[in-house]
Amino acid sequence: MGPVISLREAVSLSGRFPLLAGVTFEVAEGEVVHLRGPNGAGKSSLLRLCAGLVAVSSGTAVVLGHDLTADRQTVRREVGLLAHSSFLYDDLSVVDNLRFAVRASRSDPAGVDRALALLGLDGRLRGTRVGRLSAGQRRRTAIAVLAARRPRLWLLDEPHAGLDAEGRELLDELVVGARSDGATVVLASHELDRADRLADRVVALAGGRVVAPAPAPAPAPADSVRGCDEARAPVSLAEGCDVA
């Protein structure tokens, strides 16, 4: 199988303004890649392009075998994007948001209950309307949508934002578990040390371009975010850790 993401001089415009100014970027199956760069570097635009939400003005862009210059719709069912916006429906309950997302992506509905349990949303919050949730609870619900769908490609934009310490650790475990299950993960984060420990490779962006592949992060110590703790393995979306 070829790369999960293959961009060659990909340009994306907002009016006349270049969101991406000729990105060449490739990600292999099963990799976890950390995108680094200052605000405005193009990290969010790159993730949105890979999710089929931003048009390719010139160059080539192939994601999961789909040519995004010809079709940006099909890839959306196979990609999970955690963005600044939650993409949740405020008038639906937590569980109904997950059920809707799973149906829309043609994923296995059995993943809904497991995802709710993993994110600590299986109690009273399960039936609560999203519009009544706190910012942290909304963020957990958005992450639960990803965990329920189990996409082949996870695209995470500042994924730790709005989470408490427990939620951040849990998200790290989910990333490790997704990779163990064969998924590919690309994340943009200003929490550099945390994201670097999760990543196999770091890529730097500036001005809408990949400026240089950054050096691979040093191997994480045994007690780093790659494990739940000494007695728990990383969360697998197939056989996850119990969350108390």
C-alpha cells in the first residue's frame, strides 16, 4: 500500500490568500506525525485539506488513495478530524451525537458504548444535550466521536485544548491505542514535549510550507505518556483500558 497522505506542491487558497503555499508532505501507514509551527504556519489548513474540507487549488493531494483534486467527499467517511470546532449538534444528546456520526461514516455502531465508557461519558452525561455541557465535556464528546468511528486517519488540531489533566492523559492513551490498531495519526499541538513523545516524527511548517522535517523525538521513557501506568497497557480501541 502507498502512503496514507501524499501531497506534492499542494496549494490551497482563501480568496487570493494562500492558506497553503506549496506543501510537499508524506505520511506512511501507522505513523504518528507531529506538525510544529507558529500560529499561521498552515497547520490547521493542512489538517483540513487532508480531511477534504479545504480545496486544492494546484498541485496534487492523495489521502487514503483518494485524489482530493477530483473528489473531496469520499475521503471524509474514512478520516476523523478533531478541530477547534466540535462539529457536534447542541440539540442532540451525547449518545445521539455519537450514533449520528457512526451512521454517517458507516462505522460499526458497537463502538458507541465503548467510546462513551472510555471517555467517562457513560453515566448521567450519556443522555445530556450537548448544549448543556461544559467546554471540557464537549471536548470529551468530540473525542468520543473519533473513538466510536475508529477512522483510518486521525487528524488532531490542538487535541489537548480544553481538557483537564486526566483527559489529556486519556487522549494520549487513545492516540497510542489507535496507532496499535493500525490507524495513522497527524496532530498539531503547541504542547511540544507531550506531542513529541507521542510522535514517531516531527515536521515543521512556516508560511504555508513544510520548511524541514524536524529531528525525530528521543525515545520516551518507560513511564511516559505511551503507557497508562505500570499496570495498564495503552488504550486500544479494540480492547481498551478501563477508565475509573
